[in-house]
Amino acid sequence: MTRRVIAQGTFDILHPGHVHYLEEAAAMGDELSVIVARSANVDHKEQPICPATQRRDVVGALEAVDEALLGHEEDIFVPIEEIDPDVIALGHDQHHDDDAIRAELDRRGIDCEVRRASARESAADDQLLSTRLIIDRILERRG
């Protein structure tokens, strides 16, 4: 039986932290689907730089990812219901409330585990593991 894993995020300006998260998520099962947030659904931080379809295509090109899809425009749990995963893998620093996610999954009758991926350790002092830090560096050097 195939163990399905879902990871999700904005994935704006893909960086090694994203790759680490998705590789770790893929290792939690046999098949990894990644839900890429639509720009309209990103309300916890600055709006993405890249369009949603571009972010989806770049994520989908990663070896660890079996399928990349755009999130639902109104209800972020719709793709989760459709995929019916065994595991939802959250990034180590994602803003989500694990207990609130579990409660909503229970309410919808979705039986799956919610796990957090580990943080990626930076191999070098100048390695940028967040989109915000990449943007700050660009503005500092080119702004």
C-alpha cells in the first residue's frame, strides 16, 4: 500500500531550506504531493514575488516531488480531502497550528498524521535559507 505524504507552502524563490523540507517530507512516505499556495491565500507574510503557476512548476521539477499542484482558492483543505494523505508534513518554521490542523482533519474525517520536518542546518555563514533573507540581500546589493 502506498503511503501518501502532503507538503505545502508558498515556495517563493526556491532555496535550500525548501529542498530540505521537501526531501524530508518525501522520506516520510512513498509518494509526495506538494500543495503550492495561491497568492491570494498568502496572508501571513508579504505577497509572493513569483506567480503561483511558476512556483508550482519549479517545485514540481524537484526530484523528491511526485506531484505539485496549486492550492484551492477558497478552502485549503479541499486538496487534502482529494489526496487523502497518510501524513501531512509541515516545515519546521511554518506558521501553522498543529493542533488546529488535527482538529480540522478530524472534523472532516481525514485520518492522517501531522509531522514537522527538521530545520536544515546552514553549512556556511552566508547561506540564505529563507526567501526573506534572499530578498533582503538582493535589495542590499542591487537595490
